[in-house]
Amino acid sequence: MDPEKVGIALSLLLLSLVLGFLSGRGLLRAVRERSRHQLMFGSGLALGTAAVGIEVVAYVGFVNTPLLQAYVFFSAAIVGVLSLGSASSLRPGRFEDVYSAFILAACAIVAYVSFSTPVSVSIVRSGVISGNPPLVLLLLSSVVTVPATVVLLAASVLHLRRHFHARGLLMVAGASILGAGGAFYIASFPVALYYAEFLGILMLFLGLVDLSRFSLRATVPAPAGARGTPR
């Protein structure tokens, strides 16, 4: 493998590790705070970690039908599960319950059809998953990705209206870009998912991780006259 391909493979691997870190952080907070929002967010990012992991092994040349079937399912489920964490901000209560039941049922159907429908390895070109899966998977996946993307975007707008701050803006933008990437993949723009993963994960990382904790603050020495107690 030439140096350029090695660099791309390593960058995808690093992306997977960052996504895994964010997923683990969300799931730990879900357990600690008993938060349904964090559980859905962490679970969605876990699916994203698995999807990027498949991209890594596909890029280095290991491709088979079960991996591609899983990738098609993950591409739809990522958006759906992430949107479950945002549904409560739109209208908690009956809407959230009905929407959650709909998305979970749709994801279950997509999972069943994905793993029972052959996906040709020809959709991988030069190590990049850039071809389209069978039409039935495209149509079924859109049942998840289209409403999920709408919910993500609507929740992002409401969140910014209520709490406008830089880190919140990065978080909602990252989640929205990830959602849009999954929708583009299903709508026959599969390469857009790669770019969406990179931008979306970077924004989520900057929004979730408080980098100020790692900054070095110089200690300013007190003036000589201020060290003692005046007599």
C-alpha cells in the first residue's frame, strides 16, 4: 500500500477512535445520569463507530457481503437513533413515544431486510464504499433517514433558540451534518457520508469535550509588597 493510502487508512482509523470515545462518554453519562437522551446519543455514535470501522477494513481491501449489509443498516440507523435523543426537545410525551416506536420499528425492518438481501461487493470502488445498495434497501432506509433528519434539524433550531452558545451550536451542527450525510448516502450520494462523518464528528468532539481543561494557565506572581501583612 502506498503512503497516500496508508495515510487515508490511518485517518479513518483515527476518526473511528474519536467517534468511539464520544460514544463511550455518552453511554457513561447515560448510566450515571440515567438519561435517555445520552443513551440514544451514545448508541447512535456507537453505530457510527461501527460504520467507520467497516470503512477502514474496506479501504485496506477486506470486503465481503455481511460487512456491506451491516454498513447499509448502520448508515440508516445512525441517523434514526441520534434523532431519538432529540425528539424530546420537540414535544415530550406522546409525540416522543410514538416517534420512538416508529423509528425503532423501522430500524428493525431495515436491519432484517439489510441482512437478508445480498449486497454486491462491487459497490466498493478503490477501497471506498461509493456504490448504491439494492433499491429496496434505499427505499426502506429513507423511511428512517428522512423523518430522522427532519427531527434533528428541527430540534437543532429549537435548541439554539433556547440556549445559544458556541459549544451547543457545534453539537447540534455536528448531529445535523451526520444526519444529512446518512440521508445523502441513501439518496445516491454515498461519498457525502464520508465528508459528513468527518465534519460532524469533529464538531461533536469540539462541542462535547471541554478543551479549556487542558489549557495551561501561567501563574502571575504577586507583587513583592503584597506578600507580607502590612504592619
